[in-house]
Amino acid sequence: ENKPVVEQLAEFNKIIDDLANIDVSLEDEDKAFHLLCVLPRSLENFKDVLFYGKEGTITLDEVQSALGAKELTKLRDLKVDDSG
């Protein structure tokens, strides 16, 4: 809960790479689902939007891109609050 999302993504990607190194393969949609499941409670609404707001399958890249965009927005909002 206290780690930045960027750090959590890096740890998740390392685990995925470690699994691949021991010949454990996961479908891209499964990776996306696992990533969404391990996100902190503070992102519960965000997870719901990604789970239920999209038709069809969701990819790991889509989840990671959305998380990155959310983090950038959060940082921008913090800078605006600090300066204003």
C-alpha cells in the first residue's frame, strides 16, 4: 500500500521475468489479471474500471499504460497543489 506504483510495477515485471526464466508461461490476459489483483486498495475504483469498463480481453500493456497515466496525473495534481 505504501510503495509507489512504479516500484510495484517493477517488482511485478521482475516476477514475470523470473517465471519466464523457469519456463512458466502465462497468457497476457492472466498477467493483467494478476497485476490488477495485487494493486493496493487505494486503487480499487481504478481496478473496477479496468475490469468491467472494457469489452473483450485486457492486456498487460493496457493495465501498465493506464497505471502509468494515473501516476502521471497524480504527480501533476500534486505539483499544482504545491504551487497553487
